[in-house]
Amino acid sequence: MSPTLTDAAPSRGDAADGLSILESRKSAAETFGIPLAVLAELTHRCPLQCPYCSNPVELERGGSELTTDEWKKVLTELAEIGVLQIHFSGGEPTARKDIVELVQHASDVGLYTNLITSAVLLTRDKLKALADAGLCHVQISFQGNEPVVADRVAGLKNAHEKKLEVARWTRELDLPLTVNAVMHRQNLHQLADIIQMAVDLDADRLEVANVQYYGWALKNRAALMPTLQQIEETSRIVEEAEVRLKGILAIDYVVPDYYALRPKKCMGGWGRQFFNISPAGKILPCHAAETITGLDFLSVRSNHSIAWIWQNSEAFNRYRGTGWMPEPCQSCEFKEIDFGGCRCQAFALTGDAGNTDPACALSPMHEQIFKTAETEASHGGDRFIYRNFAGGTVETGGEYGS
Ligand code: SF4
Ligand code: SF4
């Protein structure tokens, strides 16, 4: 699932549930410096074909996925080293037949569980079974606020209506709900209506995530890149809604960094606050990290523990901290604030993950990239390359309209 991940603590929860209890066990995680929340990408299989999908362009086939027992072992190990929250994601995590069993196991070992889902494979019975197994939170992605735009972006007919239905079931089952909306040039005009949709669905939280351009999104950059005017309008709408909906809907806003002067602190800094586990069990500093060639990411199937991989593996240490940084980062006052930006973006745009993220205005490549973004936003075609196992399929037009 794409593409943001925030702490999914329920805002309605009382002191007797959710994280408030788990946080009392923080000490083990602090010993290892282990992140409190981990993203488990159970599979890359997904019925949707979003053109900005954060999964790698080379998708992992079902045959290489960790087995049920392997995932259970991973979940137990995560709990033992102090992880508190597990985000089940993908691909579409409910494409795994064992999803209820995995949620049950995570719950049994004391993990707070969040399901990050496109929702289209869920039935009410399945959702109820997940709730009964201890699921704590549901995050549903939306591609727009109505079917014409949303189904076309998702590459699946009737997806939007199904998502609305599952969102209502989620609240009927008293599960906290986050709406995740990935925004780009072809749906930003719907932002105000998406915010209202989240309120109407009784969501606790809305993630307004501008597309991050690597992997599938980089392939689709010309069709997705917003204009500067759209970005300015987005910020205005979000700021107004944050004030108006205070106490009703929490809004997380991820700004697009092509139009920024400084890059985002990607994943809180490489190997500092986050790791995810790929369908085949690789431990990664971010979900796009496998796009960087030349790094050897170790797997839970290796002879090393997860804590060892996090602390000692070469791939995690390569860009950890500030010692690896080139100029202009090395002598920059912001180096411990943004940690040089995004390594995946630096690799995608400059061919070297060890360069300053070109989103930074101090990067020698920034101006050229900003100009390209502006040109693509105004002259780029609208057709998508849909995400699939065949390496992508170009939209022919009208195939997913409702
Ligand atoms: S195709 Fe869409 S729904 Fe499926 S994993 Fe990618 S972003 Fe998520
Ligand atoms: S030069 Fe490096 S550390 Fe300084 S703002 Fe740019 S990316 Fe951040």
C-alpha cells in the first residue's frame, strides 16, 4: 500500500486500550534503538494498479513470500525486541489467506495492529474476523472522492464504492479509521471533497499525502506532477480544514518536495526511526530502498537476528547519521534536521544514493529538476502507466470509468 505511514494510535481510545498500555514496555526497544513501529509488507499482490504505488517496479512474486510460520516467527521476534506496533501492508495485505491468523498472532504477542488496505477484497465477515482477532486500527486508501476519478486512478471498476462500504463497516465494528489520500495533479481538485468524505465516514485521521516520485510514481511523473498553483491551493485548503476540524479530524499533510527549498527528513533519517520487512523477508530502511542498486539488504531468512541487522548490517549503516555526507550537506546547519533528504530520490535522480537529495535548493541539480517538474506539470500527458507484474501497462482511455 502507498505511501505514508504515521503512528496509527487511535484518537478515540481510552487509557485501557491501544498504545497507552504498550508504551509501558518501551525499555527493550530503547536498549536496541529499535523503532516502535514496523511496516510488514506481506505481499506485493494487489487488485489495484495505482500509478504511484510505492512498491518497487520489480514486484515480488507470490512464490517468494514468507510463509505463515515465518511471519509468525518475525512477529514474535519483533515483540521481543520491543516493537509496539505492526502495520500490515502490501500490496494488499488481505490478499494473503492467512491475514486473520497473522493478526491473531500479532495480537497474542502483544503488538498493536494496523491494517493498511485498499479494502476491495474485504467482506464484512472478514473484517469482523479481523476485529475478533484483535485488529486495532484500519487505514483505507482512497484515490478520489467519487468513482469517475477514483476508479480510473486505481485501475479497477467499482473500487471506490467498495471502499466506502468497507469504511462504514469499519466504524460499525467500532474500529478507528484513517483515510489515506494520495494526491497528484489529476485528483488535487477533489481535496476539499475528500476532506469532507473523511468527516462523513467518521474517520479519526486523514493523511493527505502528495506523491513521492520514485518507483512507479517516477515512471508516471509527467502524468502526476502537480502545478505550483495546485500545491499552493492544497496548502491553503489543508490549513483551513485543520483549524475548522480541530477535535473532529486530525490531518497529516505530506508536502511534495519538488517544490520545496529543503528536502523532507525522509523516514526520520536512514536507519534512525524506521524499518520495513519486504514480502520475501528483507529488512529495509524504507519501502523504496530496494530501488538502490549495490546495497545488500539482509533477510529474516539469514542467520542474523532482526536486531543485529538493524544495528550492524552494512546497508543500514551506509547512510546512517551524518558521516557519509558529501558537500554541501557536510558543512550545512540542517544536516541533523533533514539528514540530507531521501537516498532513494537521490539515487533515482542523480544515479548515486550518496548525493545530496536534489529536492534541496543547495543541490547543484535542484534547479534543473524543479524546471523539469514545472514543464511536466504544464505539458505532461495525462495517461497513466498502471502498476502490475508485467512492468506496467499504458492506459488506453476509458477502461476504468464508471
Ligand atoms: S496498487 Fe495501489 S492499493 Fe495496491 S499496493 Fe500499490 S498503492 Fe496500494
Ligand atoms: S545541503 Fe544537505 S543538509 Fe543542507 S538542507 Fe540541503 S539536503 Fe539538508
